[in-house]
Amino acid sequence: MTKERVLVVLAEDVKKMLEDKEGLIHISEKEVMDLIKKGFFVDREKAEVNEEWRQIIPYVVMADGGKILLMKRTKKQSESRLHNLYSIGVGGHINDEDSKDPIEAFKKGMKREIEEEVDADIKELKFLGVINDLSSPVSRVHLGILYLAEVSFREIKEKELFEWKLVEVEELSDYEEGMEGWSKIALNGLKGHLMRN
């Protein structure tokens, strides 16, 4: 079996770009693409423990008619630290099988991750910023690229891994305490964005 190779960028380049800011950072999508352009692929098991690299993870929030997709991770998931936590983001690692070119890999990988996890038609995809969380060893080796997708949502594909429902934006705060870290960060940015629109 071949090892999974994932897209990473240098942590040093992320630090220069974000100037040590944490949380949801509002920068241009062009700046993010310029960063990804410098990306390269490494064995995932090495990437998970090397803080010199940041794994690029598209994190896509699904909105359907003003409601947001809220998922609860079940105990059938492999990552036990995430069991029973709520998530508002769909996404995952970008692999060299998506493409050898980092930008193309990112775009194809984001589409693949969405199609693997949900059955939905995407009407619009809007870039919101970068999730930079340095609070734990796991978050320090990942970098979230946050998007909001306007969709016609049908269902979750990985039913054994998630319970789900569509929730009004205002109601999401009721679940915030039980959310994984990136979802909490995304939610704060999302509230502001959706209230403005």
C-alpha cells in the first residue's frame, strides 16, 4: 500500500504571511494561492508531527437558504479526539493524487473532499479567510482555508460518521461549546459575514 502524501507549506512562510495572528485571519485569496503555489507533498505521517510544515486543509461551511449544515461526529470516526464534537466544516487533506501541481491539487482536492462527504449542488463558493490555530500540537501542523458554499443540500454521504441537521445561523451559538476548535473560529467569522449580507 502506498503512503498518503499530503500538501504542505513551510510554517515559516505562514508566519510571515499572517504575522503571528491567530483565529480567522482576513487576507486575500490571492495571498493564499501565492502561499499554496510554494507547497509540496510529504508523507502524511511525517507531516502530522513536524511543526516546520503546515498541512493545507480546505474547510467549507455549507449554507442552504440561510441555514448552516451542522454535523456531530460519531464514535465510528477514527480520530477519537473528535468523537461527539460538532463541526460546521467539510474538508480534509489535499493529496498528490489530486494533482502534482499544488494549486490544481488544492482545487481538485477541495472538490473531492466535498463530494466524498456531502450530496449537494454548489451554487457559489466564497473565500472567507484563513484559520490559524496554534493552541495544540495538532492544530499547529494544519492551516485551514475557510470558504462559505451556497448549496442545495440533500444529505450527508458518510452517515455512519456524522449525525447532521440544517440550523439557523443564530441557533449555532447553542452548539458552540461542543464544537471542535476550527468550527468555533469559523463560526465567529461566519456570524459577522452572514449578518452583513
